[in-house]
Amino acid sequence: MKKDDLTQLKHIGPSRMKVLNDNGITTIRKLYETPPEKLAEIASIGQHYAKLIKDAVNEYYGETAKKPIPTPKAAPPKEEKIDELNQNLEKRINTLYKSLKRANEVLKPLGKKKYLELYVDFKKRSKSLKKRIDALNQNQGNLTNKRVKSIIKKADALNANLKNVSKKTKKKKYQKLSQEIRSFSKILRDASARI
């Protein structure tokens, strides 16, 4: 390895060395004298690697680069997190609406009187849940992040069960769905009451 082989430095491999050589930078000394702005203008280097290469050159010559005091990464503003959660909740609620509608269609007990009472109960609880969801949508901005996350988690669970509904649904499935809808409806009622 030659003394002035640029690949001795961090962040410079054979292809990057070729690019630097094509731009007239053939020695470590020339690289040291080249301002970072000029390095950044080279096509495949850019600002990020120009800084890293300049730091590596300074380290090669024994100069410790003055590292700027790292600024802590600013957490996204609370408003952005809340907006993101609210959008996520809105998506889940829309999906839940669609699943409820589909489940209502699938569960219709056409010609099966033994499931009629269970279907009516399911339908009644679905209607109640939709009212609670409408109330939640009106007061959505007043919910805490913890409560929104809890509602999203419960909505996902209910949605998964509604998607698994089929024509062959038995009595236990009707009862389980009604129970889950009742439970989710209660969570929404409590959330609305605390606003």
C-alpha cells in the first residue's frame, strides 16, 4: 500500500478513490487542502460523506476534529403524535364500520329461526356501538393518548373477530361477538364520559 493511497482513510474505498482521482485529488495532502464544500460538490460524495472524509483526513494528520456538541434529537411535537394517533384511530374506526356492516350481512339468519334472537341481539349491540363511535368521533380530540391507544387495540381485536364471521356461525360465535361488541361499546362510553 502506497503512503498516499487514499483508501487508507475511513470512508474511502476503491470506487470513491477513483472518483476523487478523476477530480484531481490524488494524495491525502490534496484531500486535506480541499475544502469540504468542494468535496460535497463531487457527484457521489455529497455533504454527508464530505464531512466524514474530512474528519478522517484530520484524524490521519493527528488533528482532532472539533466535534460539535450533539444536540438532542427533538422529539416530534406532541401535536404531531396526537394527530398521528387520531388518524390511526379514525382508520381503525372506519375499518370497524365496514366489518360490522359485512358481519350484519353475513349473519342474517335467512330461514333459521333458532338464530333469529341472537342476530337481533347482535344487530342491537352493533347499532349501539355505532352511536358510541359517532359520539367518540365528535370528541376525539379530547382523548388522552393512553385512552386512544387502548381504543385502537380493542378495535383491532373486535375487527379481527368480525372478519372471521362466516355463514356457518354457531350460537357461541354470536354470543362471543355480542360480548365483544358490548365490551368495546362500554370502553367508548367510558371514554366519552371522561371527556
